[in-house]
Amino acid sequence: MNYRKGDRVLHPKRSDWGLGQVLANSAVGQVRIFFANIGLKTISLGVVEPTKVTGQNAKSIILDRLFDAEGKKLTCGKCNGEASYDGDPDLQRVHLGWCDRCFRKSFGVQKSA
């Protein structure tokens, strides 16, 4: 199955990961997905094929905060600056919809080296 950037999916064996959004078109047997409850994962399509979800089942407050309709990053819910969630983000920060700077300042979190 082919996956396109912006597709909403569920992992068929890991329902606890929640709804995910495909970050880039699938290629070379892999797809990168940001799951609402666990963060960024790279899935091997030879092992498992995520289930595409549409309509009401594809709605997610968390994912909608992260990406607009064109898959662009959204702004921070606190300062309106750019909110980047690349890499392996702190899920508490993602749920708040804040940029890294606002999150660290408000919660006294030190940036990793």
C-alpha cells in the first residue's frame, strides 16, 4: 500500500499509539508517521501496514495542532511563533501545542545537549 504525506493512519497492532499522520510519501518500504500518543516512528511496510483512516475517525486535536491542511507546521499556542515538532518531541509539549522555547521556559526544562 502507498502512503501519502498527510494521510491519517492507525497501527493495526498498537492501538495505544493513537492516530498517526504520515510525514512523507512512503518510499523504500518505509513510512515516517507521527503518532499522537507516542511521537515519531518509522514503520517498515514489510512488517506491518498501517490502516488508513478518513472522515470523523481521522480527526485529532493533537495532530490538527501540529499540522495544517497542507502539512505545514503550525504556530505555538502560547507565543504564536513557529512550533517545530521534528525528531522525538516531548509529548507533554505536543499536547499543549507550544514551541520548544515556551515549553522550556514555562516548565523549567533544560534543553538536551
